[in-house]
Amino acid sequence: MKASELRDLEDGELRKRVAELKKEMFGLRFANATGELDDTAGISRARRDLARALTVARERELAATQGDPRTRASNPTRTTSGG
């Protein structure tokens, strides 16, 4: 799943997707450890998908606490006095 697709999800849907990806990672690691996994590249794909989802969740968390981080440099929240 692309990051842009994850950004289009609602917060609840994103949390649900993160939980699904964590379960998928656990299942793939377990299958690999028991020798049942044929496609070991699936572990890397699942890890990257989980990382993308967690990154989008973290971006939203930061945006909620600080405002949009991309606009902070051009629009500072604090002003300095010259004194």
C-alpha cells in the first residue's frame, strides 16, 4: 500500500490497518521460523508496509500536537521581542 493511500484513510481505519499489518508480520515471522514460509520476500514487503503506516500515524500525531510541521518554519508561533 502506498503512503498516499494511507494518508487518505481516516484515523480509525489507519489504526486498524496498523493492527492488521502487525498481525501479518507476526504470522510471517512465525511461518518463517517454523520453515513453512516459501516467499521470504513477503517479510520485507510487510515490514515496509508497516513502517509506512506507522510513519503516517506519527505524522498525524505530530501535526495534531504542533500544527503542520511543513508550515512552522514560514509561520512561527512565537515572536521574539527586541529587548
